[in-house]
Amino acid sequence: MNSLILAATAAALYIVAYHTYGRFLARRIFKVDPAAKCPSKTHHDGIDFVATDKTVLFGHHFTSIAGTGPIVGPAIAIIWGWVPALVWVLLGSIFMGAVHDFGSMMISLRHEGRSIGDIAGDVVNPRVKSLFMLIIFFALWLVVAIFGVVIAAVFSIFPASVIPVWLQLPIAVWLGFMVYKRGKSHIAYGLIATVLMYATIVAGAWLPITLQGFGGLSDVGIWVIVLLIYAYVASTLPVTALLQPRDYINAFQLCIAMGLLLLGIVVTRPPMVAPPVDLDAAGAPNLIPILFITVACGAISGFHCLVSSGTSSKQCDLETSAQPIGYGGMLLEGMLAVIVLIACGAGIGLGLEKDGTLFEGVAAFNRQYSSWSAAGGLPAKIEAFVTGAANMVSGIGLPKNIVLTLMGVFVASFAATTLDTATRLQRYIVSEIANSCKVPALGKKHPATFIAVFTALLLAFSSGGDGKGALALWPLFGAVNQLLGGLALLVITVWLAKKKRPMAFTALPMLFMVAMTGWAMKINLVDFYASGKWLLFGIGAVITVLQAWMVVEGIIVLAQVMRQK
């Protein structure tokens, strides 16, 4: 199969879906009102609630939901063949993920910019709110702790990315100052900021930086501490000071990177060397249901409901902006996942060097994906994408060392966005929990942020000075993340039912996600029990009980609403 045909077909499908199904959802299901006042205006505080141009907010929203998810998920799922992964990305993003993101944003816009976990108390009942908030806190706790490790791993694999990633911060602060204080054009100055950032990429390619451990801390441990300090500062600043401008630069970076990748596909036209379907990959678990918790970002991801109802709804200027941001952002992420599949399934065939030997074609794919364990580690996933992407982009004439640095910065920048967005979201969750428990002092900005960062720090260093403690719980994250997606769809479905609107468009994806994540969690629990991983087994069992409890409560309320009709 020619990769160019795959990319063109996917792009055309997403364009059609946005203008048909997306528009249908906006007009008939969520009933977007262009005259409605959004929380960004009614609750304006200059810190979290700030009415924002939709193109700028799109940049923040997209880079926050993307992170490394649409890279690492498809980069391992292709071991089952490119067809199952592609079908799940296309159908999942259009009919599940984009509906989930759009719905989460709309329901938050109609409830004063509150998170969907908090809204669950009004829509379903207070018990469901408490259960949902516990699951959300656990998921964000893991994300904040683990993404320090993710970024540190990227810095280790691509030391040339260190300078560009950190110099992006002062460039972003300058951009925010020029746009919000001086009233300059966000497009013109955004492009200037992006050019400056790319200049730092050239500098990073010639000045790679590595850290050495000291004082009982590994290099990763040092990076985790530095990154969590950064996350604390970044998540307490006004969104216009760093969050928005940095994500806007990243949005430009994304467009340029995707443009280069698509141009590379057009020029090199690499054939897919990955098998269409392979259900017997060495060491790989069963395709179903594990595919649906492996490829999250790119198809549907529960983390997105937290961004949509956490930060994006507080900055949305008009309800009409919710479709391009919520629905359109998920489709663009799906397109990125398709490009990742092409990089790993076709681009890697243009050349893979291992242990001094150059592999090409099918041999290159088989070498990279020799087994689930060989392809499943974070470095292996990133390597597969970056190698394939660099092969395609260098085909248009760019120096390969510059391309490798560019792709490393691309991955690290998106991971950094996820880190500080997740920290800000955890602050919101801690504040909502503190206010519900009538301890408002802990819900203030700095105490809540301290709890968010300090608990993540404790988890990160629970294993010692390597800062990798969160990896012990990471096997739970895939199922927990997708569980969040199913539960968010449950809340949206009950909300639609109470509004007497068609709910099949959210109910069917909800039932699918709850069933698949429940099935996957059962498989995980059996494995944890058999291998004596009692911590994972215990936490997984508790989360499974919370999920079942929430679903039962939701179904009871839904049945009551249906009887009233």
C-alpha cells in the first residue's frame, strides 16, 4: 500500500467528517448558541478565565491534548498491523473522540467553566461526583509524575533538544507580552516567535546538552525535579503569560512539522512495509480489547475531557468556537496519528541503523518490531517515529541531524505542554475537592498547586533517586485513561437526556468504551494477580469498583429521566 494514498484518504475523510457530522452535532445535539455568554467573560479573572481568540485557543487546546499520546500509542499498536490501528484511529476519532471532546467542552461552557467531574454532581448525583473526582485525581497524579520522566527520556535520547525546549520559554513570554500588553498581531508575532524557536533548534543541533547525576540523584531524577518546579511556576501564572503563547508557538511548530512530514510522504512515497494485519506478533497481547487502551490520543482519550472542561472552556470566547476547537482539534490529532503510523510503518523502511548494520524495507520493520517487549519501551516508540519521520523529511533535502533535532524538539515540546497543563488541571481538581470538603484554604491557587506538585514528586521518587517511581503504576494508566473517556461520555449522555435531546450519539460510544476498558482492566487484574503485583492489583481493583459504581448510578439516573419522558 502506498503511504501517500493512506494520508490523502484520511485527510479527505476528516474534512468531510468535520463539515457533516461535526456540524450536525453542533446544531442538532449540543445546540451551539452564538449569542450565549461564555464563562471566559462572565467569570473573567485575568488568570484562568480569559476570553481568547479561537486560533490562539486552538493552539493551546491541541498541544495540550496531543502531548506524546498520538505518537507512542500508534507507534506500538502497529505491531498488530497497520490496518487495525488505522481503522481504530479513523472511526474512533470521528465518532468517539471528537464527540467526547466537543461534548465535554460544551457541557462545561453551560456550567460556568467547571470541570466535568464537578459537573457530574449536578447532572447525576453528588456520589458520582466524588467517585469521578477520585479517578481524575489519580489519573492526573500519574500524568504529572510520569511526564517528567518522559521529557527526561527525550532529553536523554535527543540531547540536542534541550536548548530549544528551554529557550522556547522566554520566546513565549515575549510573544505574550507583545500580543497582550502591546496589542500586536498574534499571527505575525507568532510567526516571528516560531522562526526564533527554529533558530534555537539549529543551535541545539550543534550544542547538545547532557546531565550527570550527583548527590544520589540520576540525570532523570534531576530533570524531574527541575521540570516539576517549572510546572509549578507555569501552572500558577496567568494563561496569557506563558501557557497560551507557548502553545501557540507549538501549534505553528505542529503545522510546520506535519507539513514537512506530508511533503516527505509526497516526495519519498514510501510503501507500507508493516504487515496489514499480524495477530501473532511475538509477545503481543490480544488485539481486542488491548488496542483500544493502547491507542488513546488519536482515537479517544479520557485526558481530553479534562482539558476541554478544565482549561479550554475557561478561555473560549464564543460557543461557536467549540466545534473547531473541540471537534476539529481531535480530528487533527487523528491525522497526526495517521502520519505516525506511516512514519513507523513506511518511513522506517527507508533505513534503520542498529548495531552498525543498516536495515531497509520489511527487514527494517521486523528489526524494530521484533517483539512486543522490544518495541514497547518509551525509547523504542519514540525512536521508531523519529527515525521514520527523519527518513521521510530528509528526503526533501534537509540535513538529517537538523531533522532529528526538529523531531526531538517536537516530541519534547508537546510533552512539556502536557506536563504543565496537567499540573494546572490538577490544581483545579484539588480546589474543587477542597471546596466540596469545605476546606477553602486548600483550594486557593498556591496551596492547591503545591498539593498537585508535591504528591507527584513523592510518587516520582518513591523508587529512589532515579525519579521513575510513577513507572510502577504506569501499567494502569491506559485503562484508567480510557475509563475517564467512558465516564465523561456517561455524564454527557445523562445531560443530553435531561435536556430531552437525542443521546445515541454519545450513549453508543460510552457503552463501547466502558465495555472495552472494563474488559481490558479484567485482563490486567488477572495478570497482576498471577505475577504477584499486589499494588497494581489493589489499585486496579479499587478503580474497577469505582467504575462499576459510577456506571450503575448513571444508569439509574438515566432510567429515571427516561421514565419522566
